[in-house]
Amino acid sequence: MSEFNLKGFVAGLTQRAGVYRMYSDDNTLLYVGKAKNLKNRVSSYFRARGLNAKTVALVARIHHIDITVTGSEVEALLLEQTLIKQHKPPYNILLKDGKSYPYLHLSQHNFPQLMYRRVRKKGQGRYFGPYPNGAAVREALGLMQRIFQLRSCEDSYFNHRSRPCLQYEIKRCSAPCVDRISAADYQRDVELASLFLRGENRELIQQLQQQMLVASEELQFEQAALLRDRIELIRQIQEQQVIDGDDADADVWAILDWQGIVCIHRLVFRQGRLQHSENHFPENSVGLSEAQFLADFMAQFYLGGHGLGGIPKLLVADAAEDDLHPLQAALALQHNTSIKLSTGGRGKARLWRQMAEDNARAGAQNQLSGRQAARLKLTKVAELLSLPTPPNRIECFDISHAQGESTYASCVVYGAEGLEKSRYRRFSIKGVTAGDDYAALEQAVTRHLKRQIEQSDVPDLLLIDGGKGQIARIQDVLNDLGLTAVHAYGISKGETRKSGWEFLWRAGQSRPLMPDSHHEGFRLLQWVRDEAHRFAITGHRKARAKVRSQSDLDSLTGVGPKRRRDLLLHFGSLKNMRSASREEFERVPGISKQLATTIFAQLHGEHHE
């Protein structure tokens, strides 16, 4: 450990609570940990035996250790999570930021819009959620439309309707845009929908039943039937979702280490309903016991702001209560709330914990089977290309443009666990002659590989969507960068341009490899190439649409920055402007009748004097 005196350092450590930080010789922070007893915890890393391979790898990189003594284990826990969130050390459990969870949003409007939103803004309507993913939000939105028929259209569309849209015809909207429902009745439906989204189904059904009775007494049989159908649909949803939890708000945790794969599963109960479940697959890089690792994971999860659904009133976990008490106290300090702990030893908590354990086991097994399938496919690739060992990672490049406009390159990655979408990259190509795919490809690959060389993280196999010429150019790049150990192949369609009839090219070879179209390794390479093409096309289309929209607005005669802004505020988009009437342009502040006519003509390609 260089000049770092390990024995002297450990001998002089305090036995008080605190935080320790482990650094490499280039002063990179490797790991942050907290301890009730700093001396005992730090010295445990340097035992002669009993350490796993990952802990040994960590210890081999330690150059020096810094400590911070705290007044209590709770303070140490809070400091530890702050440092982890700030520095993201490679050996700590790293989680994705939870700020982008989706919500359902009721806008501020006489007839509020119910819509999917990714960003929660203060003071703008009411938000419900967050939800676990976009699919969950869209499912909830679909239910809202079926039950309460609230509008989902944007205000710019709502303000210009003269007749009901298709949503009204299929009974997904009550058409407030054309006064098919009064403001009072629509607001009543908004409040009922709010009860549903808050989970107050008992009160919701009582209100609907009362409204149904009133409608029946007033001989409004169609309205009574509609309310009856709403009640039945809500009850069906309850039958699918409700788990008898005595109206408890609880998070239930389980951990399982299955053949080297650690799966931590979380069940989320709110008001007795199972609202969400999720798997996490963190790396136990320092060899903690399962119970201690679960406690540390939960601490980072909640104190790092990742807790979807807020902080529960009850935490159920198969961990020692002594390990969870610091988290309990820290959450009480942060959120000014009281949280109960349970190890899930009996009663309802035991059933919940068993459910979480079953989910953790299934998650670990699925993850393992996915890894095994991916590794088998990589082995087949090595067999196909006569590589000495299966590649750990394949990176595939493709180029997309339209007659040289908005040229983009894409890079997609396939590794030991399948497609690694967090590694996907797009490259905007600059300074290259329009249509010169060779130069565009060379620029993207060079930029990408130089960055990877700096990070010591180059791939084993490069796949290029192209033929003999492209792969020769890329091989020159590899030679110039000294990456002679990286294998590179081009994949191109033959004269028929049909999928399944592709050739594989290697630099320096005059004839391509023509594999059996059913070879599993070849099919994987085709699939990765198709994914690169899809990813490139997506980036290219977004960039081109943005450029063209901006260009069309900029080219409008008589419209400067202020009027351009006013037009966008009024219509919302260029698409809405093109579908608007001349009269609607006259309603925009600062737009005269003559200018409105000029703008309308330009947007529709008409000649105007």
C-alpha cells in the first residue's frame, strides 16, 4: 500500500461511530462506508482469510483511507449517503436517480385535462403518483378515461373544437369542448377521479351509489346506468388489486443471492393495496452479509431519494433490527415521521415477506437465465468468427442521414447481459461532406474509441453496418489507435438486399464470410445491426424534424422573435398553426388581419401579394 502504514493506521483508529473513505493511488474515491465501530469495521477488510474475490480486488487498490468521526451511527449513515450520492464511488451500490418517475396531472382549467407528465412543476394543477413506469401511468390514464371520461387533449386543441372528437364517440371523453357536459358536472367527475387516484375507493363508491339513487329517483335512467357501470368497473379493479393489508402503508424487502446474482425485491403497499413491486440487482462488492447488505441498500434507497411512493409507516425486512434502527432514526430526522420496523416473523408481515422472497428468487433466476442465454450467443459469435474467446462486449455502428442532411451515427452495445442500453450513444457528424458515409463512420468510431481508451474500456468486437470499404477504413482507425486486439467486422446485404442474405467482411480479405442464415451467432449479429439502424434512424428523424420546424418558423415574413414566441404560445406547435384558420391567426396579440393572411399563405405554400 505504498507509504500508507496499514498496521499503524488501524491501531490508531477510534472505536467510535463514523464514516471511512477508501482511495486509490491516483486519489480516486473507491468506496464509502459507515460503521458503529470504525476500528472493528475497517480492520475487517484486512483479515488474512474469509474475504471474497471482490473485496480482495478492492483492498488491492487501496492507497489510503480517510475517516470522519460522527456523534452517532445515525449521523454516520446520513453522511455516508450524502457522500455516495455526491461522488458515486465504483464499489458502492449505485442507483439510478428517481427524479424522472412519471405522474398523472390534472391541469388548472375550467375543464381540467388529465395527462401523463414526466416533470412535476409546483403550483400548476394537481399531480398524482409517482408511478413505477410509463406503462403504469398509461394504464391508469386509460382507466380514468373509461370511468370518468375526462379530457386528455391539449388546451390548444380543446379551444378550437367545433364538434366532438373520436374520444367522445368511443365513450372516453364527455366532450366539454362543445358543451356536451356542464362545468359543474365535469368538476364533479374531476373530484371523483381524484378520489380514485388517491386510493379512496370506499368513499368514491359511496358517492357514486348516492348519485345513482338520485338519478333513479329523478327518472334519469341513462345517467343511473352510467353510474352503475362505473361502480362495477371500480369494483372489478379492486378485486384485481386489493390485498387485505388492514389499510397498511408498508414497504416489504427481501434479498437473495442466487449463484452469484444478488436480487433485492421491494413490495409497496399503500392503504392495504399492493401498488408496486421492483427488482434491483446491485453488486455486493465488499462481501457484506445478506442482512447487512440489505440494510445498507435500504439506507441508500430511502436517504438518496429513490423511494417511489414516499416513506411508508412500516418497513418489513429480513434484517436485524439493530441494523435498521439507524435508518429508522435517520428517516425520522429527515421527514419528521415515525416509522415502525418488522423482521416479518409473524402474522401478515410474514406473508408479505414470503411474497417478497418468492419474487426475489424469481428475479434472480430470470436474471441468471438471461445472462446464460446472452453468454451462449456470444459463444456462438466466437465460433462463427473463429475468435479465440467469446467477446465480452459487441459494439455496432451505423450511419443515418437524408441526402446528407442531419447526419447521425449510432452505437449500440450487446454484452454479457444482453443489450446494454445505458451504453448506447449517438454522434452528430460535423465537418464531413454530405453523403460521405466513410468519413462520417470514421469520425464517429474515432471519437468513441478515444474516449474509451481514456477509460480503459474498449470493446472486444466492433461491428460496422457496411461492406469491404467501410471495414477497411475502420481497421485503419484501429491500427492508428493501437487497438490491434479489437476484432472488427462489417455486415452488408448482398445484391438482393434481403435480410438473412448478409455477408460478413473482415479487413484485408478479398472474399466475405457467408454464414448459414440459421446460425445463432449470425442471427445475433443481424439483430444487433438492426438495433443500431433503428437507433440511428430515431436520432436522425428527431434532429431533422427540429431543424425543419425551426427553419419554417424563422422564414416567416414579417414575424420576428417576439411574434414568433406569441404564435407558439397561442398555438402550441407548428402543426397546430398549419391546421388553424386565417381568423384564428387574427386573434393572436400583435397579429394584424393583413399579417395573419400573409402567415397563413406562407404556411400553406400559397402565393400572396
